[in-house]
Amino acid sequence: MIAHAYGLWAHEMAAARPGGGDRLEEVVRGLFPDAGGNRFAGTADDAVLLTRGLLGDFDAGAEADAKGLGTLYNLAALLHAAMLRSQISEPDLEELLARAEAEYAGTLASGELARAQVRDGHVGPWDVTEVENRAVEGGQIDLGALRVPVVPGVEIRPRGD
């Protein structure tokens, strides 16, 4: 939900900007006075790449994945920077997360998610039986565009309902 909420925020902020130029890139680069330091593990270019991938640019998503940018840590850092930059209150953040969850649930119910994940005749996200063993790599579980750290005692059960 963090990825989807951040994507909603970035899309809405870009749409609200006056026309001309790459509004999404301007929005994401505008986070870096707040996202700098130890929060986002990458550059402003990396953040733009990850954001484009989250918003459906398959090539950007593949490049962000190859760079290992799609981590929960990075997504949380971008959403945190968005909160600081836009001065999002806690109730507004809860509303943004609720909208993201509702939108995602609607996408799952419609079957649109499965259609959106088709690329070059293949459907993802991939599991161990479909590609080389990438499921646990460097202490992280690969969930496609998101890699989640493996933490002892924590069980991750992705659900599609």
C-alpha cells in the first residue's frame, strides 16, 4: 500500500502542476531537499526511475528493479519525504493510504492487475518455478517491483484477494 499511496501522491502532484516540461520528474526531484541523507538509498535520478516504474513504465520498472531500488525502505523514505514536502497531516496520510487500498482492491477485483502485468507475452510477478531462483537474494524476498528484507520470525504471505 505504501508504493501505491506514494504513486497516487506523485501522480496527483504532477497533475496539479502547470503544463510544460516533465511534471513528474519535477515533483520527485522536489523531494530531495527532504529525501536526502540516509533516507532514500539512491540519487534523485533513481527516485524518478523508481517512481516511473511504480506508475506503470515497464522499462523504468525493470531498470529500477535491476538497481535494487524497489525496497520497502526506499518506498517508505519517498512517502516520508512526500509527507514533509507537502505537509501531509496524519489524517490526510491515513486517507491517502485508505484510497490506495481501495483502488488496489478495485483493481484486483476487476482483473486489471493481471492484464497490467503482461509484458512480452509473459505475466508477472515471477516465482521460483518461472525464472532462476531470485526469490531470496541477499536476505530479501523479491516480490517483483518490491524487495522485502527477510526478518527472523516474520512470515510474509502475499495474497491476491
